[in-house]
Amino acid sequence: MTKTNDRSGARSTGGCAYNVICDLRAIDPDLPLYAFGVIGTAS
């Protein structure tokens, strides 16, 4: 296993929460949907 440190500060959309929000929004645009992500340190 390789441990990687990415400190480039790049931003992008994607991941499970984003994809689910997009799918739910397509099903019902009136749903109040919120998502957030956290990047932390790995031990």
C-alpha cells in the first residue's frame, strides 16, 4: 500500500455524495438536498 499526500489544492466534483445528490435532484427537483465533504489526515 502506498500513502500519498496531495496538497495541490485541486477542486473537482464527483464521489458518492455528489452523484447521489444529482440523481435525487433529477428524480425530484423540489427535495431539499445538501452534501459536504471533508478531507483530513490519514493515520
